[in-house]
Amino acid sequence: MSKRESDASVVRRDEELRVDTAPVEVGTVRARKKIETEVHGEDVSRGVEHAEVERTGPLEGDSGEIETLPDGSVSIPLFEEEIVVTKRLVVRERVVIRKHTITEHQRVEAELRKERVEVEIDEA
């Protein structure tokens, strides 16, 4: 026997770890649209003019402007600031709705009166 004929071989194997993922349903998600209304308030300071007022009828030629009157007093128009609140619409989405018409046939019946004229002639 030769040395070659008596050779033997052994195959060595190692285990390897293989890790994968698989999708599993664990629940569902549902989305709903809700509309909430919020009240917004804001403190606004405004100026208001006050004065002691003596009311008299207009004199001839009164212009409505600031004037010095003959007695030395001044005629002054009074103003106050008016609070102006505005809202504006903002486009957020377009909803398209399509409609179609279906033509249906329906029988309609009604009684109709007809007048007739009969003429009799008596000849004498």
C-alpha cells in the first residue's frame, strides 16, 4: 500500500447565523378629518378722545373744521379709533364632484275635455 492510498480527508463545517425580518400585521391605522373651531382673542388698545362739550346750533358759515370762536374758545371735532376685525378665506383643498344625468321615460295621462258646438236651425 502506498501512502497516497491511505490518505483520508475530513470536511470541516461551521454553522452560520442568518437573521432576517418578516412583516407581521400588528394593527391598523385609520385617518379621519375633524374640524375644530378655536376662539382667538387679542387685547387691542385704542385711543378715545373725551372733552367737555357744549352743544349749540350751527352758526351761519360753520365749516366743521377747527375754529377759534369769537368768545376765544376753540371748536374741535372729536375722533375715536374704531376696531376693525377682518377675516380672509384661504384655499386649502379643491374637491371635485362629478354628476351625470340619466334620462327616464315616464307615461303621463290626464283627462282632456273637448267642446263641440252643435247648431240647430229652425226654418220657418
